[in-house]
Amino acid sequence: MLMFTTAGAAGLFLVGAQQAQAATVTAQSGDTVSELADKYGVSIDSIEKANGIDATTHLIFAGQDYEIPDGTDTTTVQAATTQTAAQATQAAQAQQQASAAQAQQAAATVQQAAQTQQATTAAATTTAASGSTYDQFIAAGGTAELWNTIVMPESGGNANAVSPNGYHGLGQTKESWGYGSVASQTAGMLNYATSRYGSVSGAVAFRQSNGWW
């Protein structure tokens, strides 16, 4: 049995692994450091360090006073702190990896969008350069309405058509825009329709009403 000395602190002790306040106890016959540690919820090492007990023999003596530390196991606290720091480091690394993965995904998305845009542009360019006359006409800014209402009745969609009266090209004109590539003729027709009739729709309406433009 252990007894408190009158010189000991008036602190309370909690059994097991709970924390206790520092105090001084008098060892009884048969007591061991291990029993003291278990009873007051402190480590063997902390009792031995507090009282200068030989860590190789762990011997204590009946009738001698021994200081019981306050129950804070420095080794345990340090281990818990180290574990917490390691967990924080792992969490930070996981966050960095997630951020890197998100950045890579965003970069891949941007690259894919750029490739898609390049492919679309290339397809449009190819169509304009080697597609049908209609495809080239549309690619150059012409409209289906303009094609069906003016181009087809005027030239049958033939960019090199020449009438007996000397009118030339898709829109049948003696102006310079009636010559050259489909793209240049289309641009000329659009400019002519806008400048003379105010818009493509205006030119179409005039052609439908009068049979010429």
C-alpha cells in the first residue's frame, strides 16, 4: 500500500491512463515502479527520471519518498505531436497532388479545345479551297438564300459562266467582282448587294420582283 506524506502536494490522482497532479508518495514493501506508473497513469520512465531511479534495475525502496510526476508523458506527447505533424504533411502533399492533377486536367482541356479549333479551322479552309462551288460560296460568307435566289438563276452556280451579253461569274456582272475565285466573287456579290440594295435580303427581294438585279 502507498501512503501520502504530509510533505506531498494535495493533488488528486486518477487511475489508469488519466492525468494526475504531481505529488510525493512513500513506497511500501513490495511496491514497484511499474505499479506506481499504472496506478497514477504515468510512464515508468517519467517516475524514474523524476527520482533518479536506475533505469536498468528499476529498484525502489520501502519507506522512501518518491515524486509522482503530473501525469504528462513527454514521450507520448512528443510521439503524438510527431504523428500529427506527419499527418499534416501527408494532407498537404495530398492537396498538392490534387492541385497538380487539376492543373494538368485544365491544361489538357485547353489543349484539346485548341486542337479542336485548329481542326475546325483546317476543315473550313479545306472546304473553301477544294469543296464544291456552293461550299466555297458559303465558306466565303454567302448565304443559301443568295445562292438559291440569285446565283442559281443567274449563272447556274458556274463561277466561269459568261452570258451572250458579256455578263460574267456567279452573279452575272460586267464589274470586276464577277471574275476570280469563288471567294472573291462572293465577297463582291455581298458588297454589291449591301451597297445597292441595303442588304442581302433587299437584293434577294429585288431579284424576285424584277427577275434581274
